[in-house]
Amino acid sequence: MENRVLANVEPKNVLRFFEELCRIPHGSGNTAAATAWALKFAEDRNLRHRRDELGNVVIWKEASPGYEDHPVVMLQGHLDMVCVQENGLGHDFARDPLDLYVDGDWVKARGTSLGGDDGIAVAMAMAVLDDDAIPHPPLEAVFTVDEEVGMPGAIALDGSDLKSRYLLNIDSEAEGVLTVGCAGGARCDIKVSLPVEAARGRVCTICLEGLSGGHSGTAIHMGFANANKLLGQCLSELEGARLVSAHGGEQDNAIPNSARAVILVPAGEEAALKARAEAWAEKARGEWARDPGFAFTWTAEDGGANALSLQDSGKVIKLVQDAPNGILAMNPDLPGQVQTSLNLGCLRLEEGAVRLTFCIRSSVAAEKAQMADNLRALAAANGGSYDQHGDYPPWEYRRESALRDVMVRVFRDQYGKDPVVETVHAGLECGILMEKVPGLDAVSLGPDLVEIHSTRERMSIASLQRTWAYLLAVLKAL
């Protein structure tokens, strides 16, 4: 590959495959090229492989000499990434490669998310499969698609020919942490349709930008503002404004960092409404100190637009305000750990159809179901429809785990201390795979990835180097 940014950065083979993937469009729902790349990797090395209709790829490799009778190990990650970019960048995730660069110890992408979640898993698994000198048991590398949008790839995966006893899921983002359980989740959509009518006046655009955003599971407790909820607050201050359109957030599982609305107001009322909005924004800056980049803009022009009535505009604004968001319950048994939450990730108002999209998460099935029931009731109360998809089960903590015991011992040997063993308030595919392969024992690991699902996402090089050495030691010990 020409002009490789990471060519001289260790571990070179891991980062070679990572950079190759970063040059291929692989956002959720657009992974065909990444699937083809993974298949070619297997074909070039004469490794047994298969691809299913959704694009999931499984690659097998025979054991190293002396490991033939050891339990089969699955190396697993997902091919898709969450695509977010800075406002105004104009990056085309369907065509453009990521613009990688090294900043000290960090690998970053200019103006976009990095996709270290979960490109680094694919890269590490490929580096193992590519090197015949690495000692390892029989391997099954499983690369799923669309994990970030409800895990349909893992859900549809045929596990009938998988023989693994141990699963190494490389989809965690903190070195020194072994994840041994996760919340279940789903994507929920509310849609309400309302009539519009042509009207004239001052067409005003309100933009809220520069919020921190972040992963709706692992960052939900960090106190970052949700741009969609803030937009609802702002609009509630503007009595007399009629809604034309609204757009906030890009992914249900990312805390939205920007939102905008177009409103129609009588020309003589603009100055007063703008002053109210600016006063609200000044107050909001003080309330959301965790979001120092928060910016508010108001632009306007004369014209006309298809707008909701004043009454229906109020109805939509109240719907956004009433929509639940954030932490609903903490885990009573694990201090400091979120148990149940939801995120209003996407808001769309176009030609009278308003859509609210949520990501719900809980490690308690009854609480997850209650959230869904509450959203269904909210939709019904507003004369709307409700749809739920992308359901995935929780991965329940296993009190006895031979894999965890080995990984703790190897970690202690390498680092001179014990790892943190915990569950996580985020979605992992382990629970689904454990249903498909009975008896599968799973642990998730990964290098330090910071602020995933945001334009500030970055991966620590030093942490990757240590995590790579740790993965090789685990494979050798299994």
C-alpha cells in the first residue's frame, strides 16, 4: 500500500490491516466492500472461509503444531463503524477513505470518527491469521456486520458449523479491563404525522453545535448534553413560532452533538424570539459545563415554507420534551455502574412527519421491556406509531469461567497486577454468539480507545502494543 501513515508504527502487521480497512467505506449498512476485502484476505492465504447473505465472514485456521487437541478459540469483531463527522467537513463515508494521522501516542482521523470500534478487532484477528509463527489453538475468526445498528449480522449468523469453546471478543475500549457481561438493547422508533400548509414570513434556522457527544452506553453517565433534548428546550421558549423542519443526531447509539430546526415566524416577531433564544442559549452554557464547545447560531431570511400549525408545532415540541432520555437506573449490586438507560439519538421533522429514534439498554430484561412499553405509550398518546427492532439479549455474568481464569493469570504475569473484571453498559455480540454456540465461554478485551462514536475518537498506540502482546500470550496459554 502506498503512502501508509502507520507503516512504521508497531505492531506493524496489525496496523497494516487496520489502515487497509480505514481506506474502505465500512459504515453500518455499507459493509459490502469490507466483506469482499476480508474474503480476499482468506482466499490469498488459502484459509477455509464462508460468507453469508448479510455479509458476515467466518475464517478458519488450523492449530499450530502441538495445539491440535486444544479447545477451538473464536476471535471476533465487527466490520462496521459508526460514521460521524465535524459539521461542514463534507466527508463522504460511502466513498472517501478515513484521513488517519498520528498525534503523539494516538491514532486519529481528521474530522471524523476513527472506527477503532471495531476495526482494531478485525486487524488483530487478521494479523494472527496471517502469521504462521504465532502459537495458537484451532481458530475461528468471525467478522460480523452492522453491529452498531442492532447487531443484525450476529443475530442472523449461522453457528451450526462453529466449534469454539472460548470466545475472545475484541470489542472493548479499555486496556486492563476484562469485560464479562453487557446490557441488552434495542432500537425504538416513534413516528407522528401531522399536516403542513404553505405560509410566508421570516424563515429562521436555529443551530446547536459543538456538544461533546459520545457513546450512548459507555458515556451516558458522563453528563454530556443531548442536542435533541436541548433543541426541544430552546424551541419551547419561542411562543408563536411554527416548525418547518428539524434534524438532530446521526446514530441512535451516539449521544447527538448537534441539532437544528427551521421555524417560520411573522417578520415583526423575529427580534423578540431571537432575543429569547439567545437568552436561553446563554443559560444553557452555564448548565452544561461538561460541553464547553456548545455554540448557538440564528440565521434568517424572508420567504415561505410548508409549516406545521402553531398547535401542532407545540405538540411536536412537547413530544421532544417529554421523551425520556439518559440514566433511568443504577445497578444496586455494582456501585457506579449504569443498569438501565436510553438515548434519544435521532430527531427528524420533514414535511410534517416527525421521527424520534431511541437506543434503549438494560442488564435487566424487565426494565428494558418497561422502557419499550413507555415509548409505545408515548407514541400512542401522540397519535403516532411505534416500531422496535435490532433487539439483542444481555450477556449475563458467568460465575465460573475457565477462559476468564486463564486471562486473569496471563494478565498478572504480563502486567504484575490483576485486571479489572467487570460488566459494561454497552452492547456486545457475545450474548448472541453464546446462544448460537452452546457452552461458549466469553471474555471481551481491547486497547484504549477514547471517545468512540465521536469525532474525537482516538486509539493509544502504546496500549495497542501491550494489548497485542497480551492477546498473543493468551492464545499461547489456551
